[in-house]
Amino acid sequence: MLRSFLTVGGWTMLSRVLGLVRDQLLAAFMGAGPLQDAYQVAFRLPNMFRRLFGEGAFNAAFVPQFSAILTTEGPDTARRFAREALGVLVFWLLALTALGEVFMPAIVSVIAPGFGLHGGGERHDLAVSLSRITFPYLVLICAAALVSGVLNGMGRFSAAAAAYATFNVVGIAAILWLAPFTATVAHAAAWGITASGVVQLGLLLVAARRAGMELALPRPRLTPQIRTLMRRMVPGLVGSGISQINLVVDTIIATLLPTGSVSLMYFADRVNQLPLGVLGAAAGTTLLPELTRHVAAGDTRAAHETQSRALEYALILTLPATLALIVLARPIMATLFGHGAFSARDAALSAQSLQAYAIGLPAFVLVKVLSPGFFARGDTATPVRVGIATLVLNFALNLSLYRPLAHVGPPLASSLAACANAAALGWLLRRRAALALSPGCAGRLARMIAASFVMTAMLALAQMTPLGHVADWTTLPRVIGMAALVCLGTAVYGAALQALGVADSRAIMRRLATRLNRR
């Protein structure tokens, strides 16, 4: 499991790094203004579907069912099921896309009500135009999610994880080379989104064929297996995707704030998504198939140990990342995005949003780790109930905080709601005896927290030195100073883990040496 976790995490990390490069270009060319706001809203819809289906409800419903069919009935039956699922999925998504293209003005009015109230409707019209370009991406990426589920169900995680990196590669190319031929940089970036869906789906279909699971697009039929899949998937759309729905609520509220607030929150969320996407997605993707096998075999002890290990693997990096993002928010935003049209003031304001998002980072990751505990047992109803309660809480918190805290209010509301979500899921799993920490896990988690605070104290001390003014330096010294702070934090955290007995550096080096020699 650790090898699969690191494989998915490694490819996801590459994708996130490329994503940061893409976002840096967006910030440099468009800054934090009406053009950026309109583009981010246009990107929100297909991106929500990508996260829901690529990392959420569809994966949670399809992978266990496909894995079970593959194990019990063989590859031919599993291939037929995958093809049937692809046919139904593409059919209704094409219908949804057609409706979306026709009624896009109304959709934008719902998800961005503030655009029609401020700026004379300019942002609204621009968001409609851009959304019509990006909306077909949801068909392509959802089909790609199915093919990824097939590969994950077969234990082939690398190809699926690597394909998603092409989203940012194509996006970067579109911004740099397509922009001169379109009305604005935003239009070029929007076309890049849809083009990346074509590339991702094509690469995944090739990988599936090489794995002996060639997929075709049959006539859609509601077979008994497809009905079972739909019953499991529909409630899971709310349960596993509640964090994405909360982010959409944040966007709706943000459009009611002054122009540029949507952009400030977007760039903060992108930095927060780096550890969340790498650790949360890797944990959820690799945990679900293995946990499903243990549950299907009736091996309760192995299921408990698997989920306990996943929790440790995720939190050993999430905890220090959370505190580092809070302490270093301003230099991070200035270093990554403080160029071109994105001003120093924009970076400082966006850093405040980042701190609010980072508070909920451990909770967001825990939701990714805890949700498979329900999905592996065929229970998608419980996460739905918890998710609905969380959504109501998030909306109430947003309404309470967005006026006094402006661009900090929606991120803070989302973080607090995520904490409630994770706490409820954990409590319910424990109550059902579906979650039990392995011996020594609680002690290791406590020592991880202690090591994280040691690192935080050292970074706080570093802020009192010249490194504390990194955000005010010019570009190259700023990058060097930020790299020094990251290296300092990493070294202190690693040393603290070693001193507290959480990690043995010599054992890790021996394992790495063995792996390299074997290769």
C-alpha cells in the first residue's frame, strides 16, 4: 500500500507543481480583477465535476464494484461492466452538457450572483462566454475518471495518476502560445481546459488497452449492474463531494464581495490544494481498493490496520504542512504569485485567505481517509447525511462571516465545516466498530503533532531574522529565501521526528538503497 500511496502521491505532486506554474501565468497575465474572476467562475463548474468524479463519488462507487467483479467473475465480465458504465455515463453527460450550453446565462447567475450586481454585468457576460468553452470538459474528464477507475481497480495506479498531469501541461501551452490568437488570455486558458480533457482521455484509453482492458462506447443500457452502480453513486455525489460543494458555496458568496475577491480566494485555495491533492487524493485512491478487498474477505483486523496506516501516512505530512502554511502564508503567496499584474497587496490579501483555508487542511485530508471506510462497506447513505449537515453548516457560517471578514470569511467557514465533517465521520466509524487505531498509532500521532510544533517554533524564530522579510524582496532573492525557509522547516521536522522516535532515518535510507540496488 505504501508503494502505491507514494506512486500516486508522486505523480499528483508533479501535477500540482505544474498547476502552480499554470496559476503563476494566470496571475501574472490577469492579476486579481474582473477578467480573472470571470475565468475562475468558468473554471469552477468543470473543475467541480473533475474532483467529484475523478476523486470522489464515481470513484467511490465504481472501483469497489469493478474490483469485486474482476475478482469473482473475471476480466471479461469486468470489461463488459466497464463498457456499459461508460456508455451510460457519456450519454447522460452529453445531455447535461447540451442543457448547460443553452442555459449557461442562468447557471452563471446562480453560481456567481454578484457578477450581475457589480461592474454593470461585464463579468457575468464574460463568465458565460468562457463557461461555454470549458463546459464540454466535464464529459471528457468524467469518462477519463471511469477509465482511471478501471486502471486503479486493476492495481495500476501510475498511468491514471500520470494522465492528470497533462491537464496542466496543455493549460500552460495554451496560455503561452494560444493567447495571441484569442480575444483574451482567459479565452486561451479556457480552450486549454477543454483540449486537456481530450488528451487525458486519449492517454488513459491507450493505457487501458495495454493493460488488456480495451474499452468501447456501447449503446447505453440500464443493466442490473449499472442500476447498482447508480444507486451507490448518486448519494455519494453529495457525500464524498461535500468539500467541493462547500467551495462552490464559497465562490457564490465571494462574488458578492468586492471585485477580485474570487481571484484572491482561488490562488489561496490552489496553494492549499497542493498538500490536500497530493496526500488526500493519494490516500483515498490507494486506500479504497485495498480496504474493499479486506472487507469483502471478512478480514476486519486487516481493514482496521489498513485504514490506520493510511491515516498515519496522510497526517505525517499534513500536520507540518498546515502549520507551515499558516506561518509562511505571506512569503509563500508573494513568491509564487507576486509577479506581473498580481500586486504585493493582492499577495498579502490572498495570504490571509490561505491561512483560513490551512486551518481546515487536516480535516479535509481526514475526510478523504475516512470516507472509504463507508464506501468499502457499500454504505453511501451515511456520508450523504453527514454531508448535507456539513453543507448547511458551511452556508450558515458563510453568511455569518463574509461581511465582517470579507475574503477571509468563506475560507474560514469552509475549514470549520470540514472539521465538523471529519469529526462526524470518525465518530460514526468508531461507533460501528469500523475504525480502530493500530497499537501505538495514537502515540505516534501525538509525537507527530509535537514535531510539527517544534518546526513551527523554529520558523517563527526565523521570521525575526532577515528571512522574515522575504515577501518584500525582489524575485530571485525572494525565491532563494523561500527555499531556505522550506529547507529549514523540513530539516527541523525530520530531526524532531527522529528524536521523538516516529521515524528512523537510517532505516529509511537502507530501504531506499535496497530499492535502488534492486532497480
